[in-house]
Amino acid sequence: MEQDFDHLLFSYHGVPVRHIRKGDVTGGHCLKVNDCCHVDSRAHTQCYRHQVTVTAELVAKELGIPREKWSVSFQSRLGREEWIRPYTDERLRALPKEGVKKLLVACPAFVSDCLETLEEIAVEGKHTFIESGGDSFTMIPCVNTHPEWVKALGILCREKMETVMV
């Protein structure tokens, strides 16, 4: 991938830690085993954190981005309880101190742009990154109405309708 950037941050929607633990079908893997997302477990079939981690890994591999040039974070936490980490706002503050000056941000958990991508990331997140010492912040838009996305969604819907109608 020939881009002028220092780092790609995949910012996924966050969920409370208790949701990850409650969804762990083994009762002893998610957030309990060291590097749990990379240790094989049947818990992975239900684990959001594992699935977004693997998604980011596959996208980075497809784009040819080396491991040290991308990371995953989680946004949109509410209330006082603990949510899965690392938090996007904290990463946006820390990345410039780690030498990242040119940042790309993608929100793969969002199919279309909304307040959480446009305001929370593209406006507030950009402000946080720049104020923390970053030079450039580029928000990668969600798939929104991209013709390939619309076509793929149409194919999936058609297939599902055909199985229901049979």
C-alpha cells in the first residue's frame, strides 16, 4: 500500500467488558487468558473482540500494512463500567507521543457514517490527535453508498430471500 501515513487505527465500537465475559461460552477464556484473541478457543465464535481483531489483521494483510503500522481501539463508551480497551480517545492522545504524526482512521464496525464516526471520530478525534501533537488526521469514510457495497448487499439479500421463499 503506497500511502503517506505513519499509522492506521481501526476504531471499532466498544462494548462493556461484562458483555465479552458473558458471551464467553467456555466461561474461562475471553479476557482471562493472556492474549486471548490469539489463543485458539471455541469462545471465538461468540467473541466480538476476537472477531474485530481478526478482521483488522486480515484487512491489514490484504493492504500490505506491516504490523507495526496499525492498531485496534474501541470507541463510544458510556457510563462508569469498564469497556474493552484500548479506548480510541486515549490512543489518539498517545499516538503522537509514540511518533505517529500522520494518522489514518477507519471504523469498520460501522457500515455507514453516523454521529459516532462523523462527530466522535472525524471531529472530536481529529481535534484530540492534532492537539496532542499529530500533524495530519484522515478519516476513511464508511462504505456508505459505495456501488460495490450496495451490489454485495443486494446479492446477500437476494440469496436470503430465495432461501426463505423456498
